[in-house]
Amino acid sequence: MNCLPLVAARRPPTHPGAPEMGRPKKVPNCTPSGGTLRVSRVVHIDPVIVDRDTTCTIVGLSPSNIAAQVLKGTFPAPRKTSTNRIGWLLTEIHAWAQGLPLSDILPPPSGHARPQ
């Protein structure tokens, strides 16, 4: 029996101009009970706007460090996404990171070098 990874079926978009996703296929189920499952394509979509915690994770900085850099103008300013929420454009975060200068600090020794 051919077994495929299980993927949640998605409804095709109904708005005009949406890409055609095709019909979900029925495939053999790899469970003891048998049967069939509906499987469709998985579409990966990068986020456009990311929240504060995600921004901190992406750039490896603390929220207070990011806030200080935003005030100094050295980090992109957040966008207002709703009344009480903000987020950063992922493209601006990438552009900021690409604009950082190259480091002249050497990485720490690995500890695996032979003693001299």
C-alpha cells in the first residue's frame, strides 16, 4: 500500500483571480482501519508582518534593544496593524539585517585546537 504524509485538505479559494489549487486527491490511508483520506497541496506563504516576539526571534535582540534602536532610527519602525497592535514588515527586517556592517570580531575558539 502506498502511504503518503497526511496533509489537511484546504478549500479552494472562491475570490476571483485566485490560483487554482485543483481537487484534493483520495489516497490510501495508512491506518489499520483503512479507508481513504482527502489530501491536497500544501502552500507555504511567508508572513508579510511579524509581531514583536517573532521580530526578536528573527534578529536575536531583546524587545528593549529593538525599542531603543527604533527610537535612535537604527531599526525599522513598526507598523500599526490594528488599534492596539503593531508589527514589522518582514522585508524591512531583512533589509535592515542585510545593511548591517560585517563583523571584525573573530568567533570564539572551538576548544578543539591542539595545545601549542
